[in-house]
Amino acid sequence: FIDYPGKISCVIFLSGCNFDCPYCHNPDLAQGCANIPSALDENNILAFLASHKTFLDGVVISGGEPTLQKDLQHLCTKIKAMGYPVKLDTNGSRPHVLQHLVEDGLIDYIAMDIKSDPHAYAPAIQKNYDPEPILASIRILMESGIAYEFRTTCLKPFVDARIVANIGQVIEGARLYALQQFCDTTVLNPRFFKEKDRRYSDEELLALKAVADEWVQTCIVR
């Protein structure tokens, strides 16, 4: 009910990620699942979608980082052929994949995470980091003509008012920017949270929203 705005959706989680966000709330997926249940093969997934056509409005492909999967385009093609709109969740690190999906009409909505100032992902998010793929993905989304959103999980020290302003300048004019409270129940690197409080209060999140409001069409807090 919450993953695809305005639609009741089925979410397909794909395994593996090329980022090491310490606050990742899907650590098993991010690290790569060694054992995938046989019930989750492609035929069973497609059969499930076919049998729920009268209930579901859309399909979300999430992760991990879905664009790492070589069969992503094939999967999207199959789902689209069934008449479903498809939303993709991505970290934006593989713009060439996004470009192909957009050009081939296989994606209807893209939600891209911007972890911090695009020039400041190293070393905590990715050790050997080049900001250009992130910047290229931002351009692709904003020029795509399809529905999209950017979103940032807000926690210290990755996000503060200056960083939100920097992100705002990079995505100036974006249709939707979501600031998200992080989920601290299960994370990729629990030691990261033992040093001090990393969480923002609701009031602090609203203050960050006020910064972002100046740069984008709509900013929301989740």
C-alpha cells in the first residue's frame, strides 16, 4: 500500500548491492542472498502476478540494487506484457541501465535514493566512488518524462541542512523529493549506531524540509 504511490502493489526484492550504507534496513538483500527459495523463480512470480490481476494495480522492483541484475530488462518486459505499470527503486549508480529501461518504455515510475551530497559518498557509502553516475542518473530521471521521485534517508552525519541544500541545488526543479526517517530495527552495520545518536527528531526533519522546499516543486517527509 505504500511502495507505489496511489497503487496497490506487489514488491519484488532483488538481491545484491554495490553500496555499503551502514543504515541499510535490508542487510541480507544488500549482502546477497545465498539461498533463494525455489518458490521465487520467475515462473512462479509471473504466475502470482497473473492470478492477482484483479487486485494489484502495479509492481515494484526493489532490492538491494535491482540494476545490478543482468535479467532486469527481461523481467520488466514480462511484467509490462501483463499490463502492469512498473516502479523501480534504485541507488542511481548505473545510469546506462536506467537509460535503456526508460527508452524501451519498461518503467513507469522511478524512485532514486540520494544518500548524501553526490560528491561525498566516499568512504562510508562506497569506497571507490565517482559522483558522475549519480549525477547522470539524476539528469536521466528529470529529462525522462516519466513519474519519478528522489529520496534521502536522513541521519547524521550523512545529512544536515548544508547537505540538503547541496542536494537541492543538484535536483533543482525536481517534481518530488522525499526526506525519510531511517529504520533502526535491523541495519547493515550496527556498530555505526553505537557511538552516538544518529536520528533526527520530527521537528528537525521539518527544518530540513524547509531547506529543500526552496529547490524542488514538492518536498515531503516520510
